[in-house]
Amino acid sequence: MEKEEFITKIINSVDGIVKATPKDIIFEKIEQRILDSEISKGKFWLIAASIVLIISLNILFLTEKIDSNDSNLASFEFSIHKDNQLYKLP
């Protein structure tokens, strides 16, 4: 019974809370700052081109890294298949 009363008390604790509203002058200042901080089209396209360039370079380097790992793995496989020994005997 105590648990139910506690839950009810917690749920009812938010009754009567009023949503905060800013004064009109402050709200207008905030809106004006948002409008003033817009990014120009030139900056937008520069940022977009930079992102595309970074992604392209990452893909290029990753594919190059994968190709080099494949060649290392192939040479290792060739050395194993040549004498069928995984470990070299002394």
C-alpha cells in the first residue's frame, strides 16, 4: 500500500506546473540571432565539398589497405603450401 501511495504522490507532484514562456523581447532577440547566424550558400557548398573529399580519401585509403593485406596473406599462403608446414622445423 505504501508503494502505491508513493507512486501516486510522485505522479501528482507535477500537477499545477505551468510551462515557462519567455518575454516577447527576449524571444525576438533569440529569433534574430538564429536568423543572423545562417550559413551562406558559398560556405555551405565549401563544407559539403570538404566532406565529400574526406569521405573519398578515406575510401581510397581503406581499399588500398585491404589490397595490401590481401597480397601479404597470399604470400603467406604460398609459403605454407610450398612445403605444407605451418611451423618451420629447426
